[in-house]
Amino acid sequence: MSGTVAQLRRSALETRADAKQLIGDLKTLKDSQLTSIGKDIKAILQYTLSAESSTIDASAPPGTVDSAACKADLCCVWKWISYEMTAAFNGTSGRCTKLARGAVRLGFHDAAVWTNTSTSGGADGSILLTNEIDRSDNNGLSAIATQTKAWYNKYNKYGVSMADLIQMGANIATVVCPLGPRVRSFVGRKDNANAGATGLLPAETDSADKLIKLFAAKTIDAHDLVALLGAHTTSQQHFVNTTRDGDPQDSTPGIWDVQFYGETTGSPPPRVIKFRSDIALSKDSRTQPEWQQFVGGQAHWNTDYAKAYTRMSLLGVNNINDLKECTKVLPPARTSFTNQDQVLLDMWLQGQFNQLNNMVDDAIMLTGVITTPPTVSIG
């Protein structure tokens, strides 16, 4: 039976690869004109190459960010940025912090302001280089916006674009979150000082049909839409329902696991909030089969998310063939995680108290309460 399922999945992937749209300059360049990076990205977009990488440069940077040695190494400045981001994104609880979760969302919100009829927009840094961040769509992003602007002001003089900083931040945050994938990370995007169009981001009230059409116009199919939505697994919401400030979208906030998929269709603890748009997609015939595939399928989801987010992070980028890769500066993936404060977390999820929303970032330890904490891992 498992062999049959595997064969069906391979067949489905082959069919999808044939239908996957190219974006940016890859639409017009011949294979003979592609750089090695251009060839890799084209293969990732067409689902014939993995978007994950285990390549890590564990050595110290060749010098300070101001040094000639560092300036001679394209990825050196990104290693220093990665150190700062990793420290900011990793909470004392071991879960990823609100800044990390904001960084993932910021990456989405910058890139997704684009459609296949747009002449500008996409992953171009405009969300922080213009007044886009002030739109109601971006409520809740003020903290990560402030931090990212500070990083930009510090590193822009070394050739770091806001567009790259936002997308690298999203990828570093993803792997800092326990169980998250190391998504291949490319730099060289160009900044845009013009605000993108309005009405191109999804809303919690959207129907499945509206969302599928909205993302199709971004060259993102229903399968990849479901994969991208899984990022809700780490979140705590603050604006969809202000009376439930801090409520998570699954029972393991700050962990990059697949609890979100099963709990959206199941009966999670009282504090878990379900978005109407997510419920609609979990039931729609075009998205429900893949939704169910991700329930309990951590490795499957990580693989598909990495490919889908690579596409997202390159929307509106018209110099893909000239990009360079700096994935090696990302920290190692965390393939297992132990909740040291599970007893208290369970009490919080049951609504027994409401004043410890920051516990997702900062572990609250009770002497004598913790017994044997459960460990979650990639299966």
C-alpha cells in the first residue's frame, strides 16, 4: 500500500512540475543562458530539486564586518546578520520568539503584494521602504519592522538590500523555530521605494475560492497555498479577535510542527483559535487532500513548504539569474524539541490563566511540577 501511495505522489509531482510557472527573468532566458544558481532556482520552482540544504559554514567569519577580508566574501556580512537574527529569534523557552514569527509574516507580506499582471511589487523591500507597513493588513508587524529597519540601517552600507534582509530574516526565523526547514537562501534582490498595490494580501474572512484565485494570480497553486499556510503553526494572534489576544493557532506555538493542520479540523484546547479562512481551505475539495497529507507529515510539509516559500520569496524579482546563494550562514536545523514547561503550557492552553502570553518566548519553570517532558521530532 505504501508503495502505491508513493507512486501516486511521484506521479502527482511530475504532473505539477510540468504545470509550474516560471517567474521573473527565468520566463525568457534559455537554459544555455542560466547561471548555476539560475538553473537550481528553475528546478526548485518546477519541483524537480529540493529547496532545503544542510550545507553549513560553521567557521568564524574571516573578519569583522568592516574588514577587507569580510568585504571580499559575499556571504560574510550575512553571517554577522545571521548571528544577530538567530539570537533575537531564539527564546529562552527554546521556542522561537515573537520577532521570529513576525519575521516569517513580514517575508510573506512584502513578497505577496504582487500578481502575474503587476509591473512592480513583490519581494522588493517596499513594505519597510514606504508606508505599506501602516496598512491594516500589516497590523502586528511593528516590532519586527522596527528591528529590521535597525538591521538595515546598520548593514545597508555593506550592500545589504532591504528586500534581501526581509527574506533572509524569514528563512532564518523558519529554521530557528524548532523542526523548521533550512530553506535555500539567495541574495541580490533590488529594493523598490514605491509602495505596492493594495488588496493583494489574504484576509481571515476570505473564502476558499477567493484565496485560491488570489494565490493563483501569484503563480502559487492550491497545493503550495496549503503548504504556506502551515506557517500559522507558530503564531499567536492579536488582531483577528482582540478579545482573545495572544491565542495561538495550534497548541504548540513557537514550534514549526504540523499540529496546525490536525487541530484546524479537530478539537484543540480552548485557547487555540481557528481562522475562518483556514477552516474553509481545510474543507475545500481542491485543498483538503493535501491538507490531510500534512497531518502527521512533518518531513513532507517541510519539503513542500521550502519549495513554496522559495517561489514566494522571488515574486517580482526580475534578476533571479544573477542572485547568489548564502544558505550556509543559516543556523543548523533543530530536528527535535523538548518542552520543559509543558505542564504550565497545558494549563495556559486550557484557559486557566491569561497573563503569561510571553511564556511562548520565555520558559516559566515551576520547581517540582515538571516531570518527564514530551519530545517532538521530525518523522
